[in-house]
Amino acid sequence: MNRPRHHVLLCLFAAAAALATSVAATAVTPVAPSGLSPPAGGLMPPSQFLPEKPGFTSWRTLARVELIKRNNKLQPSFDPVINTLDGKTVRVQGFMMPLDIGDNQRRFLLVAAPPHCSFCLPAGPDSMIEVRAPKGVKYRFEAVSLSGKFQLLNDDPAGLYYRLTDASAVE
């Protein structure tokens, strides 16, 4: 039986909508670990993709930021724990989103969750760090661990909250 193309597309759309509704209905809201309060909105960041490592700054910590209105602009207000990291050398882990072509990346985004699309950012600005690595870091799909000087960005034109400079890969 030949059905019109638009009918097939409508069926596919309806199936996708039903699946999305089903997933949303069964989703579990993550709970903050003891001692941490969840960020505004009550959801924890997607750090469940990477186990937290001792000695590394966690994405849960970096999510402790909220937007406040200052001078008719929305700007980040960082938790005091995050403010203590500004200008310090930290270690972080995440997934690379390259900003250039090539095996060794000197400037890229480090994100909390593995990217699912080369053109899509996987989360909000509290779940990504702009990385500048003078010697470059070998691009890979697996998580990378980095060390570098951490900077808070209060009014970045790109909307980013964090930058890691003089970054290098660590094992």
C-alpha cells in the first residue's frame, strides 16, 4: 500500500513525540550529594557521564553559578567555592569540542558531557570551559584530563563562564 510521503513523516513525528513524552515521564531528577545544594532550577549538571576524580575540580562544583541582572545585563554570580579557584592552577576532566581542524588542538572547548553532534553544544555555559593550550592537546573522543590556570569570565562576549590557560594534558 503506497502512502503519501507526508503521512509517513507525520507518523515518524508522532512516534518521536510519544517517545520523548515517555522518556520525560520516567526521568529521574538527580539529587545533590550531601553538603551541596543544587543550582537554580534544582537540576544537577550532566557530570554523571564522568566519575569524579580526587584532586580534580568537578562539574558539580562549576555548576554552582546563577545568573543575576546587573546593569540591564544577565551576568554570572559564582559560588564562593568557585571564586577561590580564580587564578589558581586546577585539574579538570571532560570531552573535547575542537574549534580548529587538526590532531593537536590549541584552543577548544572542554565539556562535561560527550558531544553528540559536531555542531551542537551539549549543555549550558556552566558545563563548558574554553581551553587554551600553547603546545596543543591531541584530539580524541574519550575524556581528557587537563591542568592549567583557571579564570572566571564575568562578562565574556561569547557567554562563557570559564577559561583554562596554559593548559596541558595530565594522566
